[in-house]
Amino acid sequence: MKSATLQVAVLQHLYELAAATQRPNVRCIAEAVGARLATVADTLSALHVAGLVDATRLRLTLPGLAVAVAMRAGSTRRLPLAA
């Protein structure tokens, strides 16, 4: 899975978990997106550096929420996810 695709999948899964008021963990995210634990951990770190995820709490930041919602809505505009 490409890095950007995985980033979007992780953001969307974090959004779904938050909407269902479930506490996320790296294992459940990895299983949901079909990636290895280490790959998901690296992705979460990249999203944290980009300001889209609070990696210590495994929660979306406000910009991360905006990106997750925009991507969920099927936006065709490409958004930069990580620097």
C-alpha cells in the first residue's frame, strides 16, 4: 500500500473509531487497514509530524479531522498529508 493511501486509510479509521466513541490502538488500526503494526506506527508518526494526529492519544487533531472528513466525502482534490 502506498504511503499516502495508508495515511488516508489511517485517518479515516481514526475518524470512524471516534464517531463510534471507541478507543483506538495501533493493533486495531493495523487490522482495519491491512498493514503491519510497524508500518502503521510509522504512518502515525508521520501524521503526527504533519499535525494531523496526536500520536500520544491516537486522536485526530482538528486539521486531521478536516482531512478525514474531506477524503471521506470523496473529494477529488489532492491534499498534502505529510511533509
